[in-house]
Amino acid sequence: MLHRTRRTRRITLVTALLLAVTATFGVATPVPVAALQQSQSTGVVAQRGDFSLLVARIQQILLAAGISVPGGVDGAYGRATERAVAQFQARRHLPQTGTVDTATAVVMGLAAPTPLLAPGSRGTAVSTLQQRLINLGITVRGGADGKYGAATATAVRAFQRAQGLPATGSVDEGTAAILANLAGGVPSSPSPSGTATGAALSTFPLPATCRFWDTWGAARSGGRRHEGVDIFAPSGTPIYAVRTGRISKQQITFKGSLAGNALWLTTANGTYYFYAHLKAFANGIRPGSSVKAGDLIGYVGMTGNAPVPHLHFEVHPGGGPPVDPYPYAKAVSNC
């Protein structure tokens, strides 16, 4: 009887939460929540074990982002919500803690961003910011000089646009967290598809284009799943080395090949990048060739299992399983 009473109370509370969320926020528009004001001071906005209107709002945002939350919008922050939050964090290149901290809340649109660094700032924190942007292949005119001027603001806006963040030109909690992770090549903890360490790209693999989308895990023939990002460009478009390293393997297309003409570019830490469907290789490119980031290594084609000209590109941190390469490509694309 007591168990039934508790269950009834819980159902009543959940129903009230759902009605309140719908009435207050609508279905799809993320807005700041007043309840964040106290929790932001501790750095933790919501975590496992919480049961509140705020948790219901977080669950609603996750669902709107296309992330499954078993149990739906019930206001209870359990294991399912924790896993869903970690998945959201992985997609946005935030530390995958499963806890909604201030940076995650800002990226979710739950909290208004607070500028941590802005035009006029100076010092070591600014030079660290500038160097991280440079490491990601984003031009900072004047280099890492520790002065946050117009050039640094322009570079920050380019990074924010690439990450789908408001392009304010100032560094808030969300921008800072994503930049720190990407500049180290990382999600800071293992992702479902592998641990990404030191894998950030120095340059985009093709001339500037935005004709690529996140199709990681999409179904392919024979029960396969897509393990790369497809970047579409006319046949013969130049292909560049995304990092300094060496060509560790080369494949010439053959009957029945899926990849067609292909290259493996390996860096000093063992991370390798896989290029497939090439029309041809650049002169002098062969196994053992040393290349620098930005060097010409081949040309876009449609060899192997490719119905249209494009580059299939994969990222294998530390030489291990592939990880979703879309965030890495997007970070240096200015798209």
C-alpha cells in the first residue's frame, strides 16, 4: 500500500513537471532557467539523483537534439539521462562527464554565457587561447601575443561558428571547454567509439568547402556502418595532409575494393588518418613519404565503392578504432 502511494505521488509529480515545462517553455525552444542561478556557482547545474523541473527541461533538450532518453521527460536524472547527457557532450566536444555543468548548460542554451575572456583582455590566458586556436588551424593575426584584439575576436568567432555556438567573439564557459578539448585533440574521457587523444586536424583535407555532414554510424551495404565523413567535391580536387607525418600505407584500387585508391597518413603519436576513393596520388607520394600539414597528397575521385566524386575521411586516434571525424573536420572548415 505504501509502495502504491509513493508511486502515485511520483506519477502526480511527473505529470505536474511535464505540464509546467510545456506551459513555461513550449516544446522546442531552449531558454534560461531561473533555477540555474544558485547551482551555477558550484559548477554543477544538474546531476544524477536530481529530480526537478530543470531535469525535465534538460531531457526535453536532449530529445530535441535527437538523443534518446529512455523513460522520456520524467524529471528524474538517472542512468539513462546521464548517458544521454554524455552523448550530447560527445557530439559537442565537451568533457563527457554525464553531469550538466556550467559549460554544458551554456551550450544547451539553459544558461546565459558569461564572458571569461573578451577584447581588451591580456596575459597568459589570452596567449593560451590564441595558441589553441592556432593549433586547430585557425589564423590569429599577430600570433599568440597575449593581447585580445580584433584579430583574436575574429578567430574566436570563426571557431564559434564552426562549433554551432553564438559567434560573439568573446570566450564563455562553453567556448572555453570545447576549445580546450579540441585543441588537445580530445574528448577528455573515452567516447563510445574510442579514446580521442592528439587527433585534432591542423588543416582541412580539401580546399574550402562545406559540403559535408555528420553521417557517423549511418547504415551501409552489407550491414556495415559509416566510420568516416564524406566530403563532396569535383573529381580532381586537391587533397591535403591534415597533419605532419608520413604515408604509412598506400592502396591501389582493385576489383571489388570498397576504398579504391587510398592512403594512410600516420603522425608521431600513432594517430592515423585514412583517405579513400582517390582519383590519383600526388607525385612522389608513396609508403614512407614524409609530409607536412597542407602538403598535396592526392586528388578527389570515385574509385572503389563511390557513386559520385568525394573523399571518405577517417580519424583513428593512437592507431585505434575510428572516432566520429565530423567534429574534427568542422573545427578547421570555417563552416
